[in-house]
Amino acid sequence: MKVYQSTTQYNCGIDLHARCMYICVMNKEGKILVHKNIKHNNFDYFLKVVKPYRHDLTVACESTFNWYWLADACAGADIKFVLGHALYMKAIHGTKSKNDRVDSEKIAHLLRSNLLPEAYTCRPEIRPIRDLMRRRIHFVRQRSKLLSHMSSAPHVDGLDPLTSEEKRRPNRRTLVPERFEDPMRKLSLEADTYLAEQYDQVISKLEWQILKETRTINGPEFNRLQTIPGLGKTSALVILYEVDTIDRFKSVKNFCSYSRLITADAESAGKPCGVQGRKMGNAYLKWIFTEVAVHCKRHDTRLNCYFQILEAKHGRRRANRIIAHKMGRAVYYMLKRKEVFDYDKFLGKYKKRCEPTKKEKKEIREMAVSL
């Protein structure tokens, strides 16, 4: 957990909502100078209220769904802005009484005492693309639910499962409803098919626009990530926009911790109490690295050989976790050093046991030259 070190004389805690914000301005000694509610999130009125302290002021708020505008407004007004990590700010919820007035005061106290857990403020130019990417992931999951319902529908009536021909996108509308005689069943399947087709069109438009923007602003990094076996375009896009800039991580350990690839040991009175922190970090990166760990061994014979060695030694589940962790480390150094995927570094002492064929060596050389 990283805490922000405040260097200003005055500190402002804001409990931010959709239509109002409660502000609390304190000095270094903890004396409350301003404590009031500002309706309609009127930032111009906020500047008038904090005008006597604006020359040496830091503003902090909890990481809610609508902090973008406040961060941009503070940047435009040349005021330092800090985003508080919602998960770690448990001091806000630890009091007996909880309301906007109390919450804003707690945030101000955490800020002035250098105990405010800091979250990363994504760059303004990246935020819309990252949100669009997350929206695309949401739509894909919704479409998957529809397709799963279509696949399970025949089992309800004791019919044979859908064939691969029926599952194909061009045949869903005609072949799947024909399996059922009941008109209500047919209507249900037709609705699923229609919605799945609409999701397909929307997802394709989003992917096209995201790829277009990515090739303009992150083209080299995007191409480097795709040199990893089993990592496709979508996975590379998720990594790029969830990481934003690799320079914000001091070490590879920080990056792996943020990606939920490692846990922390819990200890009390010198005795181990298991592990904790499995769900602290970025869920999207955890998901992607887990997927890549599964797909990489299907796309590359050397990585498949490496997985079999790990599986014989540690078991399947732990072998997958090891490969996911090593993929996270590989991505960190690839982005940090601006390098392509290196098999020798990834395989380590097992590289001789997983030697590539002549054809694979030729493909690697051609890929390296093209990049």
C-alpha cells in the first residue's frame, strides 16, 4: 500500500457524489477551516470558497465512479489532486456515525497526516479508450451468457446438444429455433439469437475503433506484446490500457502484486496464518494473464514442454499459476526495456530441454526483423 506524502500547508478532503460534494479544508495542525456542502458540484463556487488557501492546497477524494471531472478541474486550476484508494480507506467506514460531513473530515485527516492510501490517476487521454475496452469486455460476457443459454436449452427438453454447424454464427437464427416445437421455446431462442447478433455488431465496431486508436498512440508496444505466444489482440489491448504506463511501477514485484499474480503471507506472533490479498489489485490483468497461461501452451511447443515439466513437479493448478506469474514478469520487462518476448529468459534453465525446431527458429527470426 502506497500512502501519499502531503507537502502543502492546507489539505482538502472531498466526499464526492453525483450531485453534490462535501468539502473539509484543514491546516497541518488539524484545525478545520472550511466544512460545508456544495450542491450541483459547482467547481467555480468551490474555488471561491477555498480562495484564501488555494495557493498551497492539496485536494483528495475517494476513488468513486465519477472522479474524472474533479481531477481534470483541479489540474486546470493548478491544484494538486490525490485519488484515495477506496479499498484501503477503511478509516472512513470505521466510525460509529457515518455521513458526508464525517467522511470529508476523515479524508482530510488522512491527507494531512500522510496516511491517505493513494490510487493511480489514469492519464486523461487514455481514460476514454480504457473505459471503451472495459465496456467491450462487458458486452462479450453478456453475449457469452446468451450463447450459453442457447446451448443449454436443448438439455431442458431432453434433446441432443447443439451441433457445431448449429452453433455457427450464420446458422443460429434458422437452425437453432427449428429444434423446438413449442412456440414459446422458439421465441425465447429467437430472442437470444437476435441479441447475440446485435452484440456481435457492437463488439466489432468497438474493436475496430480501439485498434485504430491503439495503432496511433501505442503501436510499438502493441506489436511487442503480440510476440508472446497465445496472447492475441484483445489481450494485448487490455494489458496496454490497464497498465497505462509501466513507469508507474517501481519494480516487477509491484507490477505482479498489482496484477494479482502474487499474494502476501499473513503472520501473527511469529506464526504463519496463511496468505491474504488475493483480490487486491487489477482484476482485468489477473484475468488476462490467467488466460494467456492456458493458451500459450497450446500455441507453442516449447511452452507446452515447459508446462509439462512444471505440471510433473508441482501439479496442474500450480503450474498454471507459475506460468501466469512468469508471463506477468515477462510483460513488465518487455514494456520497460522495449524488447520482444525472449524464450531463453522465460524458460531459464529448461531452455535446452525445450529446444525449438528449425521451422520455429526461422519464424522467430522473421518476426524479430519485422518488428
